[in-house]
Amino acid sequence: MGNFIKKIFIILASLTVTLILLEISLIIYAKIILNNSVLINKDLKKEKEYLYAPKKNINIIVEDAGQKFIVKTNSIGIRESNDYSYLNESIILLGDSVIFGEVNQSETIDHFVEELTKIATLNFGVGGYNTWQEYEFFKDKYDKKFNTKFLVLGICVNDIDMNYFRRAVGYNGRLVVYDYSDKYFENDNNYVFFEKKLKFFLKKSELVKFIYYKIKSIHFGSTYSKKPLNNSSNYKYIYQKDKFIKRDIDLTIKYIEKINSFANKNNINFFVTFLPHRLQFSLSKEEFKKISIQSKLESILVEKNIKIISTYDSFFKLNQKESIDKYWRSNDDIHLNAEGNKIIANDIVLELKKFMK
């Protein structure tokens, strides 16, 4: 019996050591991948609240979903071709990959805003950010020498239920949960609290992530998608307000208010626009206003005296005359192409002009 227990102990000890070595190897591999990234900066978790950011002073061709586009950043790491040490006035667009733009440098929303206003318009978008990280990024990168008159926060509807955590770059360049807001653990009993902490611990393991993505890849293959099929019951009601819990809404509002407060301290006119999601235009305009999460959030922000720019009406009008699919990148329901970005820019400028002297 003693020899049997000894063998079991040796096996378990060997397995533990093997798993630890695998975990260490994958952590090193993830850092190598990140350090070799042509777009994403080194691991910033120990330095910055936003955890990761685009590299500075790059001029590269990025390929995404079979499409290529040129990306340039300036010396502070925002998507601009030029450095700005001083500006008489400026506009800043803040957001995630839709604001950053999965298009060429001359096809982004900020490019068209600048064309229409003749005012320097800076792109503070970063792919993969949620509103929490956008706030931290803007706070860190903003310089009073920009003399910014207007700040427009563009929120993607898929960010609304992600503001209780921050994401960082992990295995193979994928974005993974790095930490959770304290609100995520609020009012939990001991069992639920422990369960959440355990899941979070496992999510941070590079080995667990590696196994998870491999299994998902084998099981679902290249056809895997979270997008509902056109004929599914969820298709018509994607992102309806009843699918979001109070925590999602509260945290989204919390970080919008933080950005608003920072803007006010710097005498910047602040606006929020909820960016369009292609699938939602299967709704009528009346249905959209009645059930969408954007309408609910807009009404909350209006009560808080935060200014809204609607970019939906233009697409609803177009949808009555033509297929609006052509305004999004192919096989993409979130990221607009150059023509779609022009429409967003035009709506933004029409609203800003009401406040220009």
C-alpha cells in the first residue's frame, strides 16, 4: 500500500510540475507574440490602467478578415499621421475599433470630420477597448495643448456588457479578461464569490486559454460565429434592452460620466453617440426606439444633461430606399467601410455645428 501511495504521489507531483512548466512556457510565448506584434504595444499592465495600446510611430499594412488597410500612428500612439505639439482648436473622437477604423488612414470617421469642419480631428480609438479602458486611455493621452473644443465618445453596442472588466492581450494576441470591477462581486454570497474568483483565476491561466481555444477551434472550426442566423428568433431583437442587466447599464453610465467630468474640467464640449449595428436595421425605427438598449441609455444620459448625437436616423432613412449592407465591411456587422464612416462623420458634424461659434 505504501508503494502505491508513493507512486500516486510521484505521478501527481510530476503532473503538477509539467503543468507549471507548460504554463510558464505559454506565458513566455504570449509575451514573445505580443512583443513581435506590428500593431500592439508591449505589455503595459504594470504601467497603464488601459493595459495595452497601439505602438507609436508605425506605418504598416494590417490584414483583417481578408481585407488590408494602412495604419499609421504618431509619437503618442494615436491613429494620426502627424504629431501635434500645439493646436488652435481640435476635435477628439474616442472609442474602440469602429472609431480607430478598420479602413485606410484616409477613410476613418475622424478623417471625414476634419474634412467637413476644417478643424484638426484626432483619433483616440483603440480596437478592443471598452468604455472603462477608453476613459483611462483618454485621461492619459490628452494634452491641453490640443485645445480641444469637442469630444465625441462613440460607443459600440457590444461594449455595454463588457464594462465590468478590463481586457489585456494574452495567448496568440487574443484579448482576454485581465481584471474585474469590484461591482462584479457586489452582493454575492460566499459560494458565488468563490465560484467567480475561481473562474477568473482559470481565465487568467495561459494554459487554460490555450486548451479552450484549441477545443473551440476543433469543435466549431472556421464557421464558428456568435452572430445569430438571419432566420433565428434572436435576429430581430439583437441588443434589446431587456437582455442587459442593471450592472451592465450602471457601469456603462459610470464611465461615460467619468469621461464627461474629465471633459468638463478641461472646458471640452462632450457628446456621446451609439454607433450603429447592421443587424438592428431589421427593426422598424419605432421598434428600435421602443426596445433597443441604445434608446434606454440615451434617455438616461439626457436626464443627466449629457449631449447625444444620433447616427441611427440617417441609416433608417437610407434603409427605406436601398440595402444598407453596403456601408459595412463585408461579413462584418459592426465595422463600417469608408462610405459608412462618411455618414457617421456627417451626422457628428451637423450636431457639432450647433455649438460652434
